[in-house]
Amino acid sequence: MNLESRRLVFILLFLLVGVVFVGRLFYMQVVDDKWIERAGEVAKRKVIIKPPRGILYDRDGKKIVANKTYYNLMFVEDDIEDFDTLAFSKLIGISVDSIRQRFVQIKKQLDRKTRSKKTGNDTIVNDYRSYLPHAFLKELSADEISKIAIELPDFKGFYESPISMRDYPYPHGANIFGYLNEINAEELNADRRFYNVGDFIGRTGLEKYYEHSLRGQKGTKVILTSAKGKLVDNFAGGKLDTNALQGPPLHLGIDIELQAYGELLMQNKLGSIVAIEPSTGEILAMVSAPSYDPNLMVGTRNIRTNYSRLYRDSLKPFYPRPLAAEYPPGSIFKVVQALVGLQENVITENTGFPCTRSLVGCHNHPPASNVAKSIQYSCNPYYYYLVKRIIEQNKDPNLFKDAAIGLELWERYMHSFGFGIRPETDIYGLRSGVIPNVSFYNHWYGEFRWAFSTIRSNSIGQGEVKMTPLQMANLAAIVANEGYFYEPHLVKSIGDDGPLEKFKVKKQTMVEAKYYKSIKEGMRGAVNEPGGTARRARINDEIIVAGKTGTAQNPHGEDHSVFMAYAPHDNPKIAIAVFIENAGFGGTWAAPIASLMMEKYLTGQVNNKAKESRILEKRFTNINE
């Protein structure tokens, strides 16, 4: 065969093979439609695996926020066959009309708004896909799903899917933990790499503050799907899959038994209890009264039912009083004034002042011959004279300019105690309280038109001064520590990493440790010596309590009852503040509540049942009878 013949053969063979391939391709794509589905089978899709949320433990290792399995009733529309709506209605307990409306509602929920770049007009796009699973009913309990599960196989296209939701073994601490709710559009747009529509996110409390830790890490599973979105196989034998990692546990300083006891004592009362471990700044209990069972806010079904009721409640159970309520501190503020006076050398430990009631009202007590006695007896005129010396130190011949210089100095002292500035703790809803300064009074009265006599109410914790209950408890911790504190905080450790760095910073006040001795002696005397204002805070001879009462004036009703304390006196383990709205004198109600809390924490029990019963039985007039 010559060269020309061979070339012709190769050309014909090449053309023949090409015709065969083209014909086969035509057959596969047009005649035999199984190859269309086969092509769809090579489509890859990532399935997101949601991790369980991190668990919360109290200081003794008790599980206080856990996860519980609930179930969603799912459906895939393309898989539904011979759907008996009436039978399904009887099975799940909702009407036929409601079932139809539910299908429509699910489709509308997936509508999203898009804006055309060309016209600038908004259009609605529906992302509903009939071949994908959707939740028909959400958050069914194990009991609820068990009543459906037996007959569910009769309804093709429907199936149950387990989900994890929060559970609170102890129905306490709602204002501490916060709650979860479905993510909103703004939150979703801020982090689409992690969240999807319908995901839950921390809404308040620790759930919100530690969201990025608690949520864990999502896993992924790469699968092959058909053109209709049905699973065909794992891709690459699962080599590209990643495991979902549960969020690390949070170990809290909270003593859940103490928290529960505090909430019990504060039933039928408005106010707060905050207890702190002075040596670490760990919050042992933080009671906001009234409170609510955190299980009421688990899942959209409960939130839909309970949120409005709790929100409309006139007693404001959602309001975090320990963090956000700003009150006049009353006479507990005298402790700070005495410390500043000692540091500024305008008084000594043995300075006495007459109880001149024509200056400011006071109760009957022996003369306050020194600082300790002034605290023990809570003498009002004593602090009028003392704070006048702090504010007016004759640093300027002009009385008004001299007062401004003194107030600026006083303000710096207050800030060193954490007053008038927002605490750097690990929860949302914090307020800073109010420490009035020169600008504050210049705005009110005009520049250089005010002096100590204008602002003298601040000397006894009235006037324009405001503090939160958290700040009041921290003041007790500062006195217990003789001048320093750690920022009060709730979480001891994330996982096993130990204390968080920012909570290991020791913060020093502007008052030296040596000046706290007489203050502590005065607080010890207030509880344990004749004539003390806080005798109802006494526990026994083994546990010596040191405390200071306060009665905060309230222009809208009865005065507020205030008390701060620490114990034991020689080796403080707990510092506490109790604030009860409209309850009158601090020694009558706040002081005994504090003593019961301290006894419970230090001994694990309460022996004075008469004192306990008196507190439990008391109701105040602004609580619905």
C-alpha cells in the first residue's frame, strides 16, 4: 500500500471514530435521559454539621446550663406522596387549614429582598427548594415526638430530626445566663461564615458575652447529590469532612446553691443581692428580684409564649437590677468619705465631730469620738464636717474655685474605687453609676456659682451620687482587701485555660492600706457592738461579720434598705451588698438577708430559722398581694 492510500485510510478511520463519539454523545444527552441524572450525581455540596453549645458549670462543678435533645418534624415536598391531610391533622393535633397555612408560611419565610444594580428596584426572591428538607414543626419535646413517631412512616416525605437546645437543671440565674433566640438579619450579615437562617445566637447575659466561645466550631460533610438534591454518596470517602467541635465549657464563680437561696429570700421583693469573693473578684451570687425560670425562654415556642408576658410585667423581671439600676447608696457611702478624709489628712483616726442635728438630721446615738465610732453609729453630721474639709481645703482664696478644686480631687478618688465608671466585667447591661463632677454642677448652677453647701447631700450618699448594687458589693470587697480589688466577674475559666488574664489585674485605690483599719473596726462594731446600726446582721461568735447599713431616700415612696458587709472579719471569704427597694431602714431588712446569705455560703446551712422565716414571710407594699 502506497503512502497516499495509507493517509486515506487514517483519515477515514478518524472520521468514523468521530462519528461514533458524536452519535454516542447525542444518544446520552438527548435520547437516554438517565445520563442527565448521572451527570447530576457528580455535584458536590457541603452539609454543615452544627456543634452542641458549651456547657456551664458552677464553682463546685455542678452543671447549671446544659443541652437537651428536642426534635424538628421535617419534610421534603418532592418526597410527599398520597398526603392524607385529615389523618395528618389528627396525628399532630392541628387543623387542616393550619397545615395548609404552615406550608405557605414556610415558603414565605425564605423570601429575601434583592436590589437590581441596573434599575435600583427591590425584588423578592424565594429561596424555597422543594427537594430540600424544611422544618414543619420545631422544637418538639421527647414526649411530643413519641406520640407522632409511631405513625410517622405512614406519611412519606416526613421524618423527625433531633436538635440540641438549652436546659437549666436549676431554675435560677436567668439574668446571669441570658437566653438564645433566632438570629436576626443584622447579626446574620455580620457573620455569614458561621451562621445560617434559623440558627440560634446568645441574646443576653453570658450567652451573648461568650457567644464566640460557646457556639463551638461547625463541621462540614462533603457529599455528592443528584440533580434533585438527594444524597448519592460521600465525596472522596469523607477525606474532606471536618468534625464539629462542641464549645468549651465555662466554669463560673457562681455558687448555684447560694444563688437559689438568694432568689428565695428575695421573693415578693424588689432589689438585688450581689456576693463576691474578695480575693479573686469572682461573683458568687447575683440576684435580681423579681426573676424568672430560665427554662421559660428556651426555644422559639417558649419565647413566643413567655417573652411578651415577662416584658409587660410591671415589676420588670428582665431588668438586670444588680448591673443597671443606679441608686443613691445612702450611708454605706460614708465608708468611702472616711477613707478619703484619712488619706488627705484632713482627719485622723481619732478625729471626732459633734452630732449637730441642725446641720443635717440624725438618729439618737452617743457622740462619734473617732472614725470607727462614726461608722458604727452612722453619724450624719460627722460626715458633713468631714466632707466639707475634703472639698474646701483652702487651695484657692475664692470659695467657689476652691470647691471646684476639691471636687476634682474627690472625683479622682471615687473613680479609683470604680464609681462613676463602667465595670469591665463579663456581662452586658452594665451602667457606671453617677459621680457628679465640676462640669456636672457648672451645667446645673453656672461656673463658680456653687460650693460645698450646695452639694453637701453627697457627703451621706444622697444628692446626685448613684451606684449600682454590683459597685456596692465591690466596695465591701475593697474594704475587706484593704484597698484593692479585682474586677468582679462571672466566668473563672473557659475550658481548662484557667483565670482570664484581664481578671487577674489587681486594681489599687488611691487610699493606702493602713487607713482601712479603723474603717473595718467601725464596720465590725456596727454589727457586733451596742449601738451599732447593723445588729441584725450578726451570725455568731465564730463568724464575725463587719458591715455598714444605709437608708437611701426615695422621693417616689418608702426609702430603700441598703447593707454591705464582708465575713469573716479576720479572713474575708465573702463580700456582699443587699439592696431592697421601698423597705426602709437598712438594718431592718437588708442586713439580715446579707447575714443569712453569708452564713449559707460559709457553713452550708442556716441555723437561725426565725430570722429566715421573718424574711421569707415579708412582702412589701408595691408587690402585688
